[in-house]
Amino acid sequence: QVQLVESGGGLVQTGGSLRLSCTASGRTLSPYAMGWFRQAPGKEREFVAAMRYSGGWIAYADSVRGRFTISRDNAKNTMYLEMNNLSSEDTAVYYCAAKRSFTTTPRVAREYDVWGQGTQVTVSS
């Protein structure tokens, strides 16, 4: 059983930066894709970024493109989300997720098989 654990969340001021990490433990993780999603209070979980784990494509939500960067370190079995120029609208619980098999809809949360527990990101003005 693969487990995903997020870390790196916290409180940051508007315009600041954070780097989230998502580390896989348990069985070797060899997903087709991995992604980041977020959920703010009272809102549905929304897509942030995703990547084909073996390389080939990366996708971002329009709201974060140019500010957020998704990356991975295979040797550490870890995926990252570098977040810059944060605003209050980025406040949410951030989740990482893994999709084991091929998908044409990596922006859709229900496509993903394994989820982390989430890490809180709070941006204050």
C-alpha cells in the first residue's frame, strides 16, 4: 500500500513563497501521473497542477500558472509544489494525489487513486 504525506504548509504573508512536498512511502510508487489539488473552506476541491510522472507533460490551473511550479525528485520519491507570489485566494488545504493508470483527464480529482492527508496553507494580508 502506497501512502502519500504532504509537508511544507504554513502561514505566509501576501507575496510570499512556500514549497510543498509530497513523499511516497510503502510500496514503490510508479504512477502514471501525480497532481496537486486544493480545497478552501466552503468550496469544492480544485485542480492546481499535475504532471506525468515519467515526464512528457505538465498542467497548471490558470489561477496558478506562472506562480506555481510542480516538480519531482525520483530518487527521493518526492513531488514538490513551489508556490510564489501567494495571495489570500491561495489559502486552502493542499492535497497531493497519485493516478496509477493512464488518464486523459488529469485535472479531475476523482481520477486519482491515492491521496495524502493534506497540508494547510494560509496567506495573510
